[in-house]
Amino acid sequence: MLRFLPGLVVFVLWVYCLVDVIGTRDDRVRHLPKWAWIMIVLLFPLVGSIVWLLAGRPEKARPLTREQGAAPGFSEYERPGRFAAADPAKDEEFLRGVRERAEEQRRAYEERKRREREGLDGDPQA
């Protein structure tokens, strides 16, 4: 069983790298086109996989800094594509609109409940 271990390790590495190459976006692959990396990994399982991991695989994206627009202290907001608000006036306007809409919905809900209670009690006054 121990003699099959190196072959199994190479096979698992090869499958991992092949799936990684195929799943990587074309614009993120380094040094060669994606199709070339697929061919290298397919034709040279051990060497191609190692070279892919060292030279072709995209670098890990670093979290945004506060200067780049990330909200401080929240890891969810520090990933690329997520930005903190830039215009406090627009934020305040948006929040005011949200509050007004919530208040309207609350009033409508209470009115609906009041009418249901009056209808169930048999009191036709509205």
C-alpha cells in the first residue's frame, strides 16, 4: 500500500491543479494564456502542476485598505468589489427615505390591524 502513495499524491495534485486552472478566470492567470496552462498541466502532471502553483496561479487578492474604500473593522466589507459610502449627504438622504418608508409601512400595518379588530368586534365605525 505504501508504494502507491507517491502515485496517489501526484494524481491528487494533478487533479487539484487541473481543476484550479480550469476554474481560474482568464484575466487572472499569470505569465501564459489559460489554454497553455491547461495543456502544460495535462501533459506534464507532476512538473506542470508544480509550475502552475508557483508561476501561473493568480496571487491572492489583498483586502482593500481604508484609502481604497473599505469600511474599517468589517472583514465582509474589506474584500474587493465592496466599498464604503463616499458621500455622507446621499447616505443621510437614503437613510431618511428608509425611515419614512418604514414609518409608512408601520402606520399602514397598524391601520389594517385596527380595522380587523373593529370588523371582528362587530363595530362598523371606521
